[in-house]
Amino acid sequence: MHQLLDLVTPGEVLEEEFMKPLNISQNRLARDIDVPPSRIHAIVHGRRSITADMALRLGKYFQTSAQMWINLQSHYDLEVAERNEWSHIKHRIRTMEVASKAS
């Protein structure tokens, strides 16, 4: 049986790929993008999601697209749902039947 790899949270990407290489502290980032430091802390530690508002702020600050940050969050959320919930609910969901074409 294959082992699932640990998921990387969007907050880990923020910290490891952006903040650490650029030597930006959580407090500095919070101040520079005008949010409470607790919000950055919660994102970095995987306790808070990256919202559209936060994606816009991070995109402007790091000169990336807001869409990149939203995509990171969406991908993470989907993976979590598939790993944790999907196996318990997929058997209860019907597949839509498409009416056959008349000849």
C-alpha cells in the first residue's frame, strides 16, 4: 500500500519559499500588508486559510498573482477533503444520468 505524502500547507509555502529566503519576519509581513500579526502566524502554522483578501495582499507584496495564492489554498483544501472525507461520502452520491438521444 502506498503511503500518502504529507501535504504542504499554503502557509508553509509562504514561510519557506517567500519569507525565509527574503528574511521577512511574520511581524514585518503583517505590518507591510496591513494585517494583524496573529493572522500571519495562523496562516504560517496552518490554522487559517488564505482568503481572497489575503491573496490580493500577498500577490501585491511579493509581486506574484493573487490567483497563485488562491490556487495554493484551493489545491490544499481539495487534497484535505479527498483524504479525510471523500471515502466516507462518495458512496452516497449518485451520478447524474444523461438521457439517451432519440434516434
